[in-house]
Amino acid sequence: MRESGEMYLETILILESEKNAVRSIDVAERMGFSKPSVSRAIGKLKADGYILVDADGHISFLPEGRAIAEKIYERHVVLSSLLVSLGVDEKTAHDDACRIEHVISDETFNAVKKSLNML
């Protein structure tokens, strides 16, 4: 999966924790993207079997989509916390974690978690 798809899934997961129902417009507003761009991305995630969209436009995860979203979100939380603990300001830590979370290997991420006693 590409980084952009991971970002959409992570955003849906975060919105799901804040709201009862997530729609494409919610994703567009949170990510700052146009509704047509988000609609295309949501359509691709749906076609690829990561999410479902009901007749009312509510988005829900299929198992593989949820697993990817949770993996990326965990990486974001751990990496942001690590960077802040190293003295990086929160905004920079958040922004850097957003980039790192998509490229860090499982091996390296697990080593980071182990060093933080999170495994």
C-alpha cells in the first residue's frame, strides 16, 4: 500500500475514535484535501478491500484496513513520543513522525519499541 492510502486509513481510524460515524467529508476536512480527491481515494480503498461505505456514506473498516490503520497509528504515537522525549517540540515531532511512520521497517520499529520497554 502507498503512503497516501496509509494516511487515509490512519485518518479514518482517528476520526472513528472521535465520532460515531465517519464520512468522506470528515476525512476531507481533517486532511485539508478537496472532496473530489478524497472521494477518489475512498473509492480506491473500498475497491481494494480495506473499507466499506454504506448507503449513507458512513465508512467502516474491513479487517485488513483496520490492521493497517492501527499499525500506522501505533507507529505515529510511539515515534512522536520518542521525538518529544528527545526534546523535539510537539509540532515538529508530530510532523516528523508522520513522515517516518510510513518508511520505517518493522525490524527498526520493533527495536525502537524494545528500547522504550514497549514490547
